[in-house]
Amino acid sequence: MAQRKSTRPNILFIICHDLGTQLGCYGDPSLRTVHLDRFAKAGVRFDNYFCTTPLCSPSRASILTGRYPHSNGVNGLTHRGFSLNSDERCLPELLAEAGYDTFLFGFQHEASDPRRLGYGWVSERGEPPRCALVTPKVTEFLRTRAGSQGKAPFFAMVGFSEVHRDFKQEFYQPDDPAKVFLPPYLRDTPEVREDFADFHGLIHAADASVGDLLRTLAESGFAESTWVIFTTDHGIPFPRAKSTLYDPGIRTALIMRWPAGFAGGRQFGELLSNIDLHPTILEAAGLAVPRAVEGRSFWPLVAGGRYQKRDCIFTEKTYHDTYDPMRAIRTERYKYIRSYERRPWLPLPTDIRRSLSGRAMPAKYRAPRDPEELYDLARDPSEMENLAGKPEAEDVRRELARQLTRWQEETRDPLLRGPMPAPAGARVDPVPW
């Protein structure tokens, strides 16, 4: 299929918290996400899209820079004292230099001052960035922008605080706990079902807001010329997902639609990393990709050109609430994880630890985890049987360990030189045993 001719697009980039792939179109049989499912059907959906890290600030910084956390400096959360390297070039900045008008609506978690990222206009701060409050500002912007012919293309980042904990029922309508589908790695108890039903309430709210934005795009005449991107930062806020390098922590939703730019109605199963999104956007807009970018554009995949697919992705964790250095490689068949410190199998972040699901977590996950983990994802998709140390898997373990070390060397991972200290003044909690 040949690439369609198109002018430089407007870009509406919608990102929410902690969603993973928890949508109807990604296979949750108990969740009706009407607007996002319809959006995915009309656009393109990526089924094996992974984040560089299962943490908010580092993952989002990877999207904006096209670089791994240990490369761009955001090895932990920005509100805990971590920050981008001073010379990092961010996506809004590069687009602004190329003539885009850049806007930020709602939540961001990449810098203490969002103007550092290259936004020319930032919505008022100080209000909770819930989708119910952010969405009206975006729809007003789109309607106003529609009356301004000849304007430069716009890049609008829309950040929702959903679906982050806490799940406050005064703002969200939960689903029926008896009807929710629980992932197999969670315990099936009344408390966990209640927690998951509350989680569904936030997903429905985000889905409704996406529907409002898409409807306003159409009413404003922007639907054809605007590239709409919907994604999230990492996996869902439940045990064995967020803050882990298992697939429920690192696999994320990515859905796109740009009628003037590429054909919709497709799904892609190629392995992708969220550092790949930065160069993809730049290439599609006809802009040069900076040499420092570590991601690989998948624009040819979307546009119907020649694309050399990845054979693996890399992911990492250094700081969350605590110091927990880990690195991993994932191929289509296997996952290899290396831990650098003695830690509990699942050191839960505070918000998950105090949740109904966190309190229901089996005691075995407080035991020390293995320094190496290897999983056969074809036979063990839930990553429950660690094959590291088993003779029959030694050749695979050795080869993936070699590839992981080579990647660390090529990207100059500081962890190879020893423990990575936090920046001066950063807040790091003790390890919860």
C-alpha cells in the first residue's frame, strides 16, 4: 500500500495514567469502552507496544525525548526530585521550532516547569487534572481554533489524571464487582473485585472524555487533518503490574487515527517501544530526527512503506518510591529480567500497597526475588514459572543476558558502573519488607 500524500498534520496527543491495555478493544470482555473501541476500529491499534519503564515520569519522558530513562536523566519521579538532563530536546520543543503552535492541557509529569518541554501555552495549573475538568478546555480550544484559517498546525498534549489511584466514587461510577473480568495474576476475592470495579469507573470517565474530544474535532472540521494519538504511560495500578517489568506493567495501549495520512481499520502486532513514538511523529511531520534519539520510527509501518521490525525491546526500572534497579529484554517469545539489589519479589508502590488489592496480595511476594528471571511467554504468558537456573533454558538465558548487557553498554547505562545514587534532595523511601 503506498503512502498517501498529506500536509503536515495537527496533532492531538491524549495520554492518561496507569491504563495498560485495559480496554474493550484490547480484549477485556467485561469492559465497554465505547468511544475508544470505535476509535480503534476506525484507526490503527498496536497490540505489542511497550513502555521503557513501568513508572509515570520516566515513561513519559521517554515518549517526549525518544530516549531511555537512564539516558535522559529521569530515573525516578519528577515530584520526588528527578529531572531531565539540561541538554535534552523534547518533542514539543522540536515541533515548535518547526512552526507548530504547542499547547498543554491538564496533566504532565515530565518537568517541574512544563515550559521547559517546549509548550508555548500551558493551561491553568492548580486544578485537579481530572478529565471532566480538562476536556471542556480542550473542546473550547478546538472550536476557537476552527475559526482561525491559515493558522500554523497545532500540537496539543492532553493529559488526564485518570486512571491513577485513588478511585474516588464521588467522581466515578463503578461497575458491578460480580461482572468484572480479573486478570489471572490477581487474587479473585470480593475486595479485589470491588477495587477493580472502581478502576473501571475511571476508565469509563476517560473513555467518555475521548468521545467528547473526537466529536468536537469532527464538528470543528479538524477530523481529516488531525492526527489523534491515544496512549498511556504504563500498566495498571495493581499488584504484579505497575512498577514491575512483567508484561502487565510494561505493555500499553497505543491507538492512532489520521484520515489524511494513513489508512485505518488495521491492527499491528510488531514489537514497539514508546521511545519509538517520538521519531515516528517527527518523520510523519517531515522533520529531522535528532541523532541522540534512541527510538526507531515506525512511520513506514503505518504508512505502508518498508519497515524493518524490532526483534526485541528493552525496559528498565531504577527508582519509584524506593531504589529498585532492574533491567530487562523482551523478545516475541521470551522475557529476561536482571535485578541488581536484593529486594522483595513485589515491592509495591504506596498507593497500591494500601489498596484493597494490595492488602490481598499473597505473602509469598514479600520473599526476596531471584536475581535473574526468565519466562517463556508462549507457554507461560502470565510469567509465573521462572526458568532461570534450569538446564534446559540455559542457552536462552545466556543469550538474552548477553544482549541485555550489550544494550546497556551501547546506551552507557550508569548501572554497569555500580549503584545509581539519587539526585541531591530527592526523596527515596526505605524498602518495604
